[in-house]
Amino acid sequence: MRVFLELSYDGTHYHGWQRQPECTTVQEVLEGAMERLFGQSFSVMGCGRTDTGVHARYFVAHTVIDDDVFRGRVSSMQEATMKLNGMLPKDIGLKAMHQVGAKAHARFDAVERSYAYHVHSNKDPFLEGKSTRIFGELNLEAMQEAAAHLVQKGDFASFCKAGTGQGTTICDVREARWEQTGAHQWAFHISADRFLRNMVRAVVGTLLEVGRGKRTPESMADVLAAAHRSAAGKSVLGCGLYLTKVIYPAEVFSPSDEGYL
């Protein structure tokens, strides 16, 4: 049977989601826990890739489990979830497991993903590794105006890491906005049908340049039109980035009550 897994993780100590030689990744750790529980090898497909140090408040993956093997080890999805959580480290949490259609795909069936990027200006040890510290004043109004230029279906090549063989760089960005989350804290929220490699971190780096007065809000239109990575700003660190939502057609999958945070 095909199973969707809803999970979240603190990416601080991982080299991203996807397996890599001689690196600890979330995928590797999750597959290892499943292999110990069910006594067979697993290949788990994620809804996307997160880079080193990037977090996921909500992430979906799928795998296939033999029916007889499943029934021989656990009595329900709830029991499987509980046992796997007992095997997983404290920085990976499995929210729920669901049987889905035989062709359901965690990556290719997703129709929208959302990210949040967190920044702060005060020295706060509790935000270390969870938010990016910035220095100097930011013009939030200018950054908000610049972000509005991103809401469109268009070519986002200027925010794509060079040499990734991405194929099409067309994305449908449906939300891009800043909010102040604390006295010295801000978050950038962005939603789209798909994201390019390093896209959100490059977007945030460019918007911060607007906030510091190094670019005008109107210049975002020129950055997009250039369709070249050199036109945008420097990418920010991965530690402030969180995958927050993944949406599927209702006939494919609907999140559990333990879903989005």
C-alpha cells in the first residue's frame, strides 16, 4: 500500500532532506527508522528538497509498505506513527501516516507550497539557528512594496541558483508579504505552485537590500525582467527558512488535524 507521511523537522543538524554520500539527512534518518520498524528497506520520496540547515514545520513524503509486513508489525497507522516517533531523534517529528491512492505522489501531485523566512535584529540566543540576525534598520514598507512585484506567474530565473539544470523557471507566485512578528522580529511569507533551487533565499536577500535602501521597490520588476541570477541580491542563510505548507487536490490527499502549524 502507498502511504503519505506528514512530518516536521528542525534542519539545524542535517544536510537537507535528500540523501547524500557521507552526510546525515532527514530522508536517511526517516528511512532508517522505518527499516528498523518494518524489517525491510525503504525509499521515501519527499514533497521537495530542503537545503542544509533549512527547517520544515510541515512536510509530506510517500513510500510503499507491503500490506502483510505492515500488519505483522503494527495494528494501525496510529501505532506505526507512535512507534516511529519513538525511534526518530527529537528534531524529527512524525505527525501522521495515511493510506492513499496507488498513484498518489508527494512531490508531483502538490499544487502549492508555502515558505516563511524569519529574521531578527536583536541578539537572542533562543533564535540562534532558527532565524537570521540582521544588522541595521529595515524599511518594512519598502520591502512590502517590493514583494508585491513578485505576485505573478512569470520567469523567476533571476532567483534560481546557477547551474542547477532547473528546466523551466516559470513559477506562479500567489503570495509574497512581510509581517512583523515581534519587537525585533520579521517574517517573509511566500506561496507558489513551485519553487526553484535557492529561490526563497535569493528573494529574501534581494528584499533586504530594498529594506536597507540599496535598491528601490520598483527595481524588483527590473530584477525579474533580467532573468539572470546576477541581477538579484545575495542569498541569505538557510537557518531562517521554513517550509510551512504543502497543498494537494482534495482527491489526492487532505492534511490531518495535526497538519499545518
